[in-house]
Amino acid sequence: MGYRIGFGIDFHPLAEGREFWLGGVRIPSDRGAVGHSDADVLIHAICDALLGALNLGDIGVHFPNTDAAYQDIDSKILLARSYGLVKGKGWRVVNIDSTVCLEAPKIMKFAGAMREAMAAVLEIAADDISIKATTTEKMGFVGRGEGLVAYATVLLEH
């Protein structure tokens, strides 16, 4: 049996007038992430981790922000397609560990719903997905509330 580890990271600016999607869940907020798709940084980081574990490139290779087909797309679709590539090579997700860095809004009360939404796509138990949150103690672009970052590590099993 083989194992592979993948790491992903994603950044997006925040702006008023955008819906805030994180982990496949719409979170109430007066600002949301800006991007070509729904700008779900957590799902994007997980997609990159899945793809990276098998040396399949990154999310931009498979779903370029220059392609109108991905304009405002639900990132759960990108997650399903990324997982399809992994599954097609005979691999499955063992677990995911992730961290989201942002000052506001507070997201942990939505973590269960995010875990459930992503687990359904990835055909794993919600308990196999860890979501943590932190601030940057007011430092940098995250600390100033200009954007957010997500990190993800995934373990795959063949």
C-alpha cells in the first residue's frame, strides 16, 4: 500500500459586496473573498494539496482563471473534479488537516458544516477533515483585514 502527502495554500483579497464562501459553506459576512470562482480559499488549498500529492499540477493548471467556464463556479465542483483525478489514479483521501488565517468573521461555528460539505464530495467521514482557524495578531494583509489565507495538508492512500 502506498501513501502520498500533498500541501496546498491559497490567498484571496476580501471586498464588500461579495458572498463569503469557505469550505463549501456560505458564511454571513459584510465582505467576501474576491476571485474568478466563488473564491473559496479553503477548498482551493485542498484542491492544490490533492493535486500536488500526485504531481498533477495545481488548481490553475486544471481550472485556469482565464477560462470563462470557471467564472463564479461553486468550488465544490472544482473539489469534485480534483478528487476525480486522484480517484481515477486509484488513490483515496485518508485525512485532511487545514488552517484558515483571517481576522473576521469568526468561522469555527461553521466548521462542522464545512467538514460535512467537503466530506460528502471526497467520500470520507467529516471526522477525517480538520479545520482550524487563527488570526495573524493584526500583522500583515490578513491582520489588516485585506485578505485571507488557507493551508491544507492531505494524506492519500493507494
